[in-house]
Amino acid sequence: MSKRPTLDRRARSHLSYFMYIAHRYSGLLLACFLPIHFFILSQSLYGANELDHYLKLTDFWAIKVGEWGLVTLLTIHLVGGVRLLMIEFGTWHGLRKGWIQAAIVISIFFGLLFLVLAD
């Protein structure tokens, strides 16, 4: 039986590995958010007052920070997924550090835009 290959320190310090990890963890954290999201949406079945009760929680600063994190995670996952699709189906070769840097900048931009536009 062959031993599983291990990554050396150079591979783990590369920007592509960072985007790989960011894409994986953002997807897992978004999957953890979905049951909460569906629960709050299901409260609308009991009437507008019940839904408003839960929506008032979004006025707290900790929830605003969580929403900012959610928007940032969603953007990281989206841009990271587009980057992976371009690697798989694109005509470019190499690691494309420019795409990785653009993904990080776009994610930060949309996270900050959410903070500015949030009431």
C-alpha cells in the first residue's frame, strides 16, 4: 500500500493554496449558515409578526458583523469558484496570481460595500 503524499512547506505557503483553503472553508461556513437562514424564512409561514420578531435581531451590532462576514464569505466562494472554472476550462496556463489577487480585492470590496450600505 502506498503512502499518501504530503505537501511540503513551499506548497502551503503559496497564494494558490491560500485560495484553495479560503474556497473550501467559505463553502463549509456557508453550508452551516443555510439551516439558520431556512429557519428564519420558515417563520414567515406563521405570519408577519413572527418573522419581524426574528428580523429585529439584525439590528444588533454582532449580527451586522456576522452579515458582513457572510457577504465576504459568499464573495470569496463565488470568485474562488469562478477562478477554479477558469483554471479547468480556460485557455490560460500557470497559477494566475493576478486572478487570486483580484479575488481577494473583490471580496474585500464587496464586504466593505455591504458595511457602508447596511442600515
